[in-house]
Amino acid sequence: PLAGLSVVGPAALLPGGRLVAVGGWDGKLVLYDLRRQRTVVRLNAHEGALRALCAVGVDRVVSGGADGKVVLWSVARRGRLRVLREHGAPVRSLACNAQLVVIGGEASEVELRSLTAADPRVLRGHQGWVRALALGPRGRLLASAGHDRVIRLWELASGTPPPSARPPGKLQRTLPG
């Protein structure tokens, strides 16, 4: 069991498969060494539940919490690099690559934050929470799944559906049931 977490929440496996970041409902972030089976560092990351994690390269992790904050952490420095978002709707989902952090939450929109630029972009279309996000392997496409039972596909350069999703003019797939 992971010491120092009240209830285990999200997890993100760092490239190389040696370290895993795990979040707790108590707002703690634990980096755990899978080979040595020990905690590397335990951090007070958020006020309230830590709800989403994603790995950025081999030594950085992004966390999002019920407090609306999104934070970039350094594994090597064992601490916070910077706050990417100070406040906002509670975070429900994250997706990351080396340049971009995508935030989904209780505000029915998808927020795109560059790791190098300050101004976020917003994609709108869901009716309710954005529960899950997935970036395509080349970082050009994004899938978002909402509490509205809709999965949307976005072309990140334009913020619109990709050409393959346009005919017959559908941006979304509604899940049955």
C-alpha cells in the first residue's frame, strides 16, 4: 500500500516505467519507485481532492484538483515548478504532451494551456463536465468525453472537428443508453 494517501485517486506512469505519480483525495501527490517499492517524495499538492494527473516527459508531472488549480511538478527537484492555473472550475481530467496541457472540468469546456505561453485557449461544446481527455499521438487531435454522453473530436490547430469528422457535419458521437 502507498503510505501517506487517504484514498488513492488518479495515477500517471512516467516514461521508462520506473516511477508512478499517484494522487489522493486528501490533495497529496506521491511519487513511487516501482522497482525499489518505496515512496520517493510526498507533496501537499492541492486543497481538496487531487483528481487528475498526467506525465510530461521523463521528469515532470501535471496535477489538477478540486480546488481548480493545475500545477506542474518536477520529479528531479521533488517540488513544484509552477502553477499553470491558479483558480477555476474543479478539474476532472487532464491530457499532456511536451508542449501542451489540456484541462477538462466541471465548466463544460476544454482549456488548452501551453507550457511556454501564458494565454489559454478554450474549446466549447460540451453540456456539463468534461470527464476524460486524450491527445492523439502526434498532438494534433484531441478527444473529449463529457458528462453529456458526447465524445468530441477536435483539431487543435483550429479548434474545430477534423475534416474526417465533418461530413455529414457531425462533431460529436452520442453514446447510447
